[in-house]
Amino acid sequence: AVARHQSLDLAPRCLDRCPGPPDMKTLRTHGSDLKPGKGATATIYAVAHGARESIEKYCHGFRRTVVIGQQPEEGYQAMQVDKLNADKYTDADYILFTDSDCILSTPVTPQTFIRYGKPMWLHRSWESALEQEGDAVMRWHRGMTKFFGIEPPREFMCRHPELIPRWLYSAFRIYCYETHGKTMAEWVETDKEFADWNMLGMYAWLYHREAFHWINQSEVT
């Protein structure tokens, strides 16, 4: 499993080896959830930099966790470049991503994200994306149209975690250079409407569709 930013489980007794509550002076949360308990008690789950308890608790069958840090001044574009070079940080055949605003709450294994021998990829209509995310999603639509030269048929950035085969990264970077004469880093730095998973998903949909098991999000219960 590869996690760009690791998850932090704030319930101090949910892991036997948990050292205790986090240092509130340095804690920076990017997402949180409250699970009601008995009576007046509740459990707080939060996502932050600095620990990976929930990954270690719920991920099973993965060889290791790789955490890639980022300095605040690097910005969102630099983060996307790191993601699209994930194959350079590990020699694993498949890389499972989770983002900094996600937290695992259910046990998962590599097979959780594979159907019929293929990694799953969720997609949705742009009407559904607009309904769920608002008008902001259209910047991704514009970015995909610029990059591929055609309007994107679907929206591919539906959920985390996402299981990606390592060969897809280098194939996508080669496509970028052969199509635009720019490295992936050069393109991303100049396009503020670039969205990593949408670009990677559309590339897979157009050129390697048979390698994935595609799931329409509207058909998922």
C-alpha cells in the first residue's frame, strides 16, 4: 500500500500498541468523523500527518506502507507529480493509494480492490459528478479535454483507495511526452486544471480498457 499522507486514528485504546493521544500542539487534521458510543461516549477518528495507525490496523496482505512527505510550499501540483511517479518509490506490481482526507475504518486486502483478476476502477457520468460535487468538477473536465484533445466521456475520480498497476504510470508519462513534448512534471506545473486520477483514469479508459474492471458508480449499492 502506498499512502501519500498517512491516516491517524485518534481513539487511544483501539490499538494495543497505540502510545496514547496525539500531541495537540502539532496535530493538523484534514478530515474527521465522530462515531457514537454507549451513553455519552463517542469515538473521534481524524486524519493527519505524522502517524499511520489506521493503515496498519486495517490493511492486510500488503508488503509495506510507503509514505511520501510534502512540504507546504510545494503545493498541490507537486503532490500530483509525486503520485504519478509512484512506481519510482516501490517495485510492487500494484500500488494502493489513499489520500490525506480519507481514513480506513474497514479491513481491506489487495483482493478487496480486484474483480475477475483485474483492478477495479469506478467511474460516473458528468451529470452525477456535478450533482455530487458541484460546478467545481468542470475544471477537471476542461483539464482532461485540453490534455487528450477530446471531451472526457466519464469522470474517474470517484473514491479512495485506488489500486493502480505499476506499468500504467510509466505508460502514461510516455504518452504525455510523445503527445505534448513535455514531461509530466512540466505539463502539471502549467495546468492548474489538471487532476491526476481523472487523467490516469481516462488514459486507462481510452488505451487500456481491457486491463481494468470498470464499475459505474450509480450501480454500486
